[in-house]
Amino acid sequence: MAMYVGLTDNPEQRSQQHGSPSDWRLYSPFLNEDQARGWEKEAIERGFKGGPGGAGWKYGYTHTITSETREE
């Protein structure tokens, strides 16, 4: 199974939008957008699925992509 990585300003809402994955993992607030985008880019380079350039950046998150994962 693949892992998804993303950034958000509203982690609770994003978790719900992804279907509230059981292995949802939240990463503490980043100090600035450059730090957040760098973290996201490194995760994608390590094989995580995702796409840089989302609307938020204060928190990072990961979860396993399953057949029940939603993207809203």
C-alpha cells in the first residue's frame, strides 16, 4: 500500500475529507511555509504519494492510501 503525504492548516477537516484514516499521523506545526514544503518534498522523494502546492502548510500529515480513502 502507498502512503500519502500532505499539508494543511486545518488537520481535523482534512482527516475527515480523507475518510478519517485509522493511521492518520499529524506532524507538529511548521515555522514557515518553506520548512513545510521542504518536509513534504522530502517525503515525496522517499516514495510517499502527494502533490506539493496545496492551500495550507502549517501542519503535515500522512496516512496509508486504501480503497476507503477519499479525496474531497
